[in-house]
Amino acid sequence: MMLEVRDLVTAYGQSLVIQGISLDVTTGEVVCLLGRNGAGKTTTLRSIMGLTPPRAGRVIFKGKEITGRQPFEIARLGVGYAPDDRRIFPDLTVEENLEIVRRVTGREGRWTVERVYQLFPLLPGLRGNRGIGLSGGEQKMLAIGRALMGNPTLLILDEPSEGLSPLMVHTLVEAIRQIRQEGVTLLLADQNLKFARRVADRGYIIEKGTIRYSGRLDDLWADQEIVRKYLAV
Amino acid sequence: MDTIAFQGLIGLSLAMYLWLISAGLTIIFGVLRIVNFAHGSLFMMGAYLAFTFYGQLGLPFWLAILLSLLGVGLLGLVMERFFLRRIYSIDEAYQLLLTFGFILILDDAVKIIWGGVFKIPPIPAFLDGAWRAFGRPFPVYNAFVIAVGLLVAVLLWALFEKSWWGRIVRATASDREMANAIGVNVPRVFSGVFMFGSMLAALGGAMGTPVRVASPGIGAAMIIQAFIITVIGGLGNLKGAFVSSLMVGILSAYGTLFFPVFELFFIFVIMVVVLLVRPQGLFAR
């Protein structure tokens, strides 16, 4: 088992945002958290990554409890994370944004700057540009590439398809397939069921901080009632 | 004409003193987001340690400066690791209280260890004397301070722009949470940056003593100047601190030439004028 989350409870101040979530990600799988805005997807991922430490519950990565560990320790254990708002370092260049991860994690492996450039062909032309000047889509690709540079065994992507043009979504789908072929396990959160269905095997629907549905995405796709109830806008 | 040119040199050496005392303060603010009001006291500790190592123990000049830097760096490390670290996430008023507490503690420590009287170490022989510049004697020591100030500026630029430690520090300064998430040991970066900034303060103090006396309480005087320079340049902006030091140093030198009674006053006038036009400082982050 790559990742086990057990009875996770997370709060901002007095408000419980995550109210007892449990989920599993098996090695080699692509799993997607689905749900509307504010359902608790981002907070779940942030809690796993250690960015918003949970109030209760456990996060177990490759059999090892990581609950409450510092994010940098979790990153160095092999969890890559690309946040929904991208958070590219504005005054580092594209290449520095990638290379810095290799330097700080010390995790050498098959993901190199050149390999990331192959995955996202629009990046090499921008290698000397500072992060602050990139478009939203370019930042999105760079954020994923940056997360890969730590050679993670688990890659967490928050809203990867959000705001991308159809062409870029296509590039992203291809990239995720290649990342998976390299043996990386993925946990995504996305609102776009169509996109999720193209890349993920299984999904969990989150609403109001609890899991309402879990199952194969093909089955979910066929269940119009669930889709209407939890996902339709 | 010679008077004007000569006063420019005086201004330049004043500017380099200001630069040396403000560089560390602005670096620490840029990364840790705290204003270290004890920065002037670290300057003072650098001055006293240099006095002891050079003036009292008779160690070689360079070694004395190096040891002062290391001593104050260690002090800074202790301050960050065991005290400041506990207050990053709470109200900023506590930063003021804690760092002000360090001013009082270090002032008293200096009185206990070195006594309350002024200390003036000798100027090393190779830096003593004066050169003729524009028809007037210009102290060699001032030329030395100008050279050190410019060298520090170049080295800092190279460190932050060209080294990986510098890039990691910049990434942490711009987004500490994301830096943490990609694997940067943020608490260790904070300790390193605070220690580094403390050593810059000590460099100013150690270099300054032969021409400016070391006395208990100079920390408080220094922090006011350093803080003004930093605010004019834009808090947390290193280039801003350099430009602001040059501006204040040179304008003060000329101001003093024409209006000698206002000597101590110019730095405040410049601050007020700059902040009226650009409240965020010359170079906002």
C-alpha cells in the first residue's frame, strides 16, 4: 500500500474542514478526489503533505506513519506535491525552479531537468525565464515538473486541469500517463470528472469534509444520480 | 571643486559603514520577516570582541575580525534557535519585546565584562596614516572601509544570485510554505540566515571600532541608523539597502558641508522625504 489515510480530522480554527476521512492509494494506481469547491479536497491533500497538520487521524506512507511530520521531511521521503495555486518561485528561473528540488531533496533518479522538458515541451524554450513571467498554464506544467524533480514514489497534484486550455489538458493527460508508466503512483484532486476519467482508475467523492462515494471512475461515470448529486454544478 | 570631491569620499566611507550595519538587518527581515532590533547590539558585540582579540590579546588584525564574526555568529544562532523561533507564529509585538530584551541584556553583559568606559583599539599599522586626496589627507582606514563595503556588496550579490544556498534562501523568502513542501529544511535555513546576518552586523562593529569607539549603548544608536537605511531602501531588499546607504551617506556628507549644525539630522530628513514620495521604500520587495 502506497498511502493509507485513517479517520483524518482537520480544522481551521474552530471549523472542522475534514471530518474523518479514510482513503487508500495502492502502489501503481491513479486515484482522484472529486467534489465541488470547498468540499475539502485541497485540505485533505495539504494534511497528507503536512502543510495543514491534522487534528486527529493517521497518514501512513509506504507503511510508515508520517502524521505531523514537517512537509520537507515528507518531501524527502518521496512525496511530490503540486498545489492548486502553483506557487512557482517568482524570482527563480524555470530551470532553477526544477533544479532546486533535486538539490534540496537529494533524491536522484530517472526524473531530471531534461526528462521534465521532454514531458512538457513548452518548458525548455522558457528555461531562462523567471517564474513571475509565466502564464497560468506554463506555471501549472512547471509545478508538476518541479514536484517530479524530487523523484517521488507518490505524486500529489491538486487541481491539475483547472484553467487549462483543451490543448493543454491533452498534454497533461499524456504527461500523467507517462508519469504513471515510470512507476509513479498518483493522487489527484480535480473537479473535472471528464478529465479525471481519462487519467484515474478510482475516485473518492468528498462533500462537506466526508467521503460520500468511492469506486471505479467508470462506474461513477455511469451513475448519473451520484454525479448530479455531488458533482454537477 | 576639490572640497566637493573630497566630501564625496567622506560620504562614500560613511555610506559603507551604513551599508555594513544595514545589510544583515535587511537580509534577516527579507527571509524571516522579523525586524531584529537587537541587530545593533550584535554590531556592538562584534566591536567589543574585536577590541578584546585585537586590542587586548594582540591577535593579528584579520584573525581578530574573523574570531569576532564567529563569536557573534554563534550568539545569533543561539538567539534564533532558542528564542526567536518560538515567536514567529504569534503577534509581531512579541518580536519587538524579545529583541528589545536582547538589547538590554547585551548592554548589561558588556558593562559586566568590559566595564562602562569607552574602548578604542589601535588602528593596525598597515591601515594607519593618511593618503592625499584632492589636496587633503584622507585616512587610509576610511579607504579600507570603502573597499570592504564594496567587496561585501559584490560577495553578497554573488552569494544570493549565483550560489545554490542563495537560491534556496530566495525561494524560502518568497514562499516559505512551498519551499518546505519541496524539501527545504526551513527552520535550518532560518537559523543559517540569522547567523549570517549577525555576522554581517559583527563585521560592521569589528571594522568600525578603530575609528568609532565601542561603548555600551552603541547598539541602540546603530539600530536606529540601520533601521532607517533599511526602511528607505525597502524592508528586506538588499539592493535597496545598498542604494539607500550610498544616498544617505553622500547626501549627509554634503549636507554637513553646507549646513554643519544639521549633521545628525540629515538621515531623518532623507527618510521623511523618501517615505513621503514612496512609502514602501525605494525598492519594494
